[in-house]
Amino acid sequence: MGSGPLPQASAAASKRVKQLGIIAALPAEAKCIAKRPDYHHALVSPQPISDHIFLSICGIGSEQAAKAATTLIQHGANALLSWGCAGALSTDVQPGDLLLPQIIQPEASDALPTDRAWHIHLSGLLADTCNPVTDTLAGSANIITEPAQKQALYQSSGAIAVDMESATIAILAQSAHIPFMAIRAIADDAKTGIPAYIHTGMDMYGNIHPARILSLLLTHPASWLQLIRLRQQFSAATSTLSLVAKTVGVDALLPPVLSG
């Protein structure tokens, strides 16, 4: 398996070629599914992680996710998978829990179902090891920073968790008439806030600027404990993602419509 961009496919060929596009916001999430992806190139163009699966690391946010999904679709991907972490909106889920949502609730449009056959396939593979939750996943254009905001979104959407990429990817998959699925592990719990200094001290790929973070922590010393807690929660989420990849194997992530 060599590196290189996703091969161009015509509209007719894309119906025959089996290509799954996986989108992760962060390199730390991508590492869970591909231990040695070409991170530098995956930030620019999708990279192969198996014969029929390509990985794109898009960065945080719906705009970045839209760019990655559009690129994958234009180059022949005929299924899209959103992979990574999510924030809990309910105390019913905790850091490290696995979410295989049946429904995606975008911020400003109607709810979208994930692919039913694909969902059944993955749920069966992961039932014994990960006991996945199947409740609704909400989308948000902005980082949900306060527990009160999480509670409000939970009440308004009925979703059990939220991320910033899956809804956008789901909308684009629906427009392209291709299957969509999300695999998300819970990171921050419903009662944990995300301090503003995290946003200002981190780039779109989750890289921390040490000097900026240190400066902010020195002015807000109580935030050290919160930062440690967030790190522990994120570690629990990535451990679950690694377990998913180890349990099923990368090629088993293909939806049934492509794996036959």
C-alpha cells in the first residue's frame, strides 16, 4: 500500500469501485485507526489506509469537514464515515463510551438517519467489546463550552452527544446519495466545561501552543485541574477508538453495500 492522493473516478466508475472515505478532525483521532498514516499528506489530501479505504484529517469544525467530504466525494468515495470524539450532552454517557448514532441532528435542518445496514453491521461487531450507545448525535457550528449549554442542547435536540463535523458530513453524503455512518467516542462529560483558553491555545488540528497555554494557566491557576481532567477524558475516548479499530479491523468498517 503506497501513499498518494485518492484516485480520480468518473461518475460511472464510482458505482463500481469500492471506496470508503473516513474523516477525522484530529491527528490524535486518526492515529487510533491508522497507526502510521502519512499525517502531513492526510492534512492536504486523502491517504490510503487499506485497498479501499482513504483517510482525511480535516481539522476541527464544520467548514473543514465539508471540504474533506467534498474532496472525497469528488474523487470517487461512495461511502463516508465520521470518526473521532464527541462531547456528552447527557449524564447517561461517560468518557470512553462508544456512540454509533442512528440519527444525526444538524443544527439548522431536519434530522438525518445513518445508514441502517451499516449501523446493524457495526453494532453487531462491537456489541460484546464496546457496548455501543445508539442515541442521536447533534451537530454544532461552535464549541459547546459550558455545562449549561450542553444541558440546553440536550433538551432542545434530544441528542446524547455533540460534535462539529458529523452533521455536515451526513448532509453532504445525503446530497451525494451515498451511505453515511459515524463512530464517535465520548470525551468530555456533560458536567465538564471547556475553558476559553483551550480554544485560544490550540490550533485546528488540536496542537497545543505551550507558551500560550502556560501564560493563560499562570493567570488562572485553578484551571490546571480542569486541563488534567479534560486530558484524561480525551485519553479515555481515544482508547475506545483504538479498541474499535483493533476489534473489527479497518476493512470491516466498510458498509455492507461496499463489502460484498
